[in-house]
Amino acid sequence: MKSFFLSSLLLVCLVFSCISDDDGPGPDTDLTTQIVGSYTGTFVETDDDGESTTLTDVTAQVQRVSDDMIMIALTFDGDTETFNATMTSATAFTVPAFDASGVMTMGSGALSGSNLTITLTDADDFSFSYTGTRV
């Protein structure tokens, strides 16, 4: 009886020691909830000589693709550049390399409150930054 009790107690301890809340979000956690939406802001393009061009009233439309992927459409001067990004948390993402008008481009971004920032660089050493506020 004593060994049955000890064995049962040991089994219960093992089961509960394997249960943990420290594993982070589970596979069914939608990381896109906070960031999906429309933003209006400023787009700055800086060339390899350090000269920059600033565009205002640039819109960013962020849509959910999956629980950890978003699609971003930046619209400026009548053109739209669309690319996907992978959420690394509920407010941060990375932009894997994509073809932007024939030049491979990649970067990252984040949401802070209602402000979206995106920073991109391309293979020609141009950098691009977008800062927008949720509308």
C-alpha cells in the first residue's frame, strides 16, 4: 500500500511538472490582431549617396494572411507596393526578401501604440522608412 501511494504521488508530480505556462504563445495564437488595419503617414527613400525624398499621405493597409503572417500594401503617388511580413511578436515583424520593382528588398517593422514603422533596405543600398498612424 505504501509503495502504491508513493508511486501515485510520483506520477502526479511528474504530470504537473510537465505542464508549463512558460512556453509562449501556442500554435493557435493569432499574432496579427493588434497590427491589422489602415495607417496614413510618411515614406522616406534615401539613396546610396545619402540624398532623400519624402512623400506624405502614404497609406499602409495591413491585412492578415495567417496567424503569424501579414500582407502590407504601401500606396504612394498612385503606385502600390505589396509585400508579406512574418510576425515575430504581437507588435513586431520581419520582411523577408521580396522583389520591389526588380530589386530585392527586405526589412522589419513594429507597432507602438497606434504608430506603425517599417524600415526596408534593398540590394542597391537604398533605404526606405515608413511611419504611419492608425486611421
